[in-house]
Amino acid sequence: TPKLEFLLTETRGRVGLVTLHRPKALNALCNGLFIELNQVLKDFDDNQDIGAIVITGSERAFAAGADIKEMKDRNFIENYRENFLGDWTKLTQIRKPVIAAVNGFALGGGCELAMMCDIIYAGDKAVFGQPEIKLGILPGAGGTQRLVKAVGKSKAMEMCLTGSVNLTAEEAARAGLVSKVFSPDQVVDEAVKTAEQIANLSQPIVQMIKDAINQSFEIPLSSGLTFERRLFHAAFASKDQKEGMGAFAEKRKANFTHN
Ligand code: CO8
């Protein structure tokens, strides 16, 4: 594998851990970082020994947004021709669960990157915000869409329209954007622990659940319920369903084989 410039990666048990590592710029998300991130995520997604992924940054910053210096001279035609940011949302195509372990700044694209993940755990000093308006732009990767669904209209409007109202980890947890808050040095370990727990459950069923929950953001309730019911029926075609229910009936621990 080629050497990575902007990321550190490791595996812990069945969990793939990616650490954004561009300390000089508070993990500002430059194009090179996204090229590497997409490659690493794809490798983890393709690796059957990995069942879930954790993305983290440093204690100071998850990511302070897209790289403003790299973006400042771009023009409309370039953006349109190259579909600027189009590649930056590949994370949402990853089939395995992705947990964001957020410490410090999650601003602009950093907040959007966290929101592209399936679960967010935060350190108690984390800060979530969408300051784009102060740069004369608007959020470009979900800040006006996923944030509304996570925290509601009033908070999302206030955050995006002022660019200055941020959420602390506690506020983000109360609003539902974040599922749990820990002390900063615990966040990654706790995220890995949850990821490991998920990674040892039936992988095809884990994927079905992720698919079904994501459908709830795309389609009306009746269609979502049909989608869920079809997958529920299909789950009975898996060996893991026989194993899971058999183990319960026999009062023993299930041993899932991901089939
Ligand atoms: N881009 C480029 N460089 C940055 C960025 C950034 N977003 N954020 C910080 N840096 C750099 C600083 O320029 C500084 O570099 P240098 O030492 O060479 O001057 C270094 O990181 C340290 O930063 P500060 O000295 O500013 O540190 P402070 O602790 O004083 O302040 C802040 C921390 C408050 C986080 C401050 O750095 C800041 O306001 N950063 C910009 C935050 C921002 O506006 N983010 C939104 C960017 S726009 C965006 O994200 C569009 C989204 C596009 C979609 C992305 C898809 C996922």
C-alpha cells in the first residue's frame, strides 16, 4: 500500500480505524486528504475481516472544514465541470457501519463529514458548527440537509445563517446529532468498542439495517415500511437467522458466520 500523507490507519480486531492527520491545518479537508480517505474506506469496505469503521481526528480538531486556502481561487466553471465536492461524499456509499469519534472542532465540512457517518460519539470539548456563511459561501455537503434532520429546523437555521452559533457536545447530544458524550481521551476507545460489538453481529443483517435506516431519509413512510418488511423476510434466508434464534432457544451464545 502507498504511504499516506494525510491519514493514519490501523485495524483493531474487526474494526478499521482511520485518523485524519493533518495537524498543521486542524485537519482541514484538502483534496488529497479525500482521495486518501476514499481509498482507505474502500479497502476497509472490501476487507471481509473488517466489520465496522471508525473515523476520528485529533483531540484539537476532528476537522476544521474544507481547506479554505485551497478553495479560495476556484471559480464556478471549474466547480461545475469537475463536480467539485462530488467525490467527497463517497463515504455515504460505504456499506459497513461508520462511527465518527469527534474531538475538538467539527466545523463546516468537518461537521458534514461527521454527519455522513452512521453514529457520532463526541468528546465533551467537541464543537459542531457550520461557519460557511462567514466565508461568503454556504454548506456544500449536507449542512443544510442532514443537519436539519439531526437537530431540527430552528437550530439548523440559526447555525447556518449566523455561522457563529455552534453546538457543544452536550447540546449536540441533547438535539440527537450525537449519540453519546465521553471525556476526550475515551471517545476513540468507546467508538471502537461499539464498532467491535457491531462487527461481531451478522454482517449481512447489519448491512440490511443500515440500508433500511438510510431509506427512511429518502422515501415516504409507507415505502420505507415495505422496504423494511422485504428485508425482514429476506433475513430468514440467512444462516445467521437460524443461528441467532437457535442459540436463543438453546440458551447459548450465538456464533454468527456472516452468511
Ligand atoms: N482551511 C485551511 N486552513 C485552516 C482551516 C481551514 N478550514 N482551519 C484552520 N486552518 C489552519 C489555519 O489557517 C492555521 O494555519 P497557519 O498556522 O498556517 O496560519 C492553522 O490551521 C491553525 O488554525 P488557527 O490558527 O486559526 O487556530 P485557532 O485555534 O486560532 O482557531 C478555528 C481555530 C476557530 C477552527 C479557526 O481555524 C477557523 O475558524 N477555521 C476555519 C473554520 C471554517 O470556516 N470552516 C469552514 C470551511 S468551508 C467548508 O468547510 C465548506 C464545506 C465543503 C464541503 C466539505 C465536504 C466534506
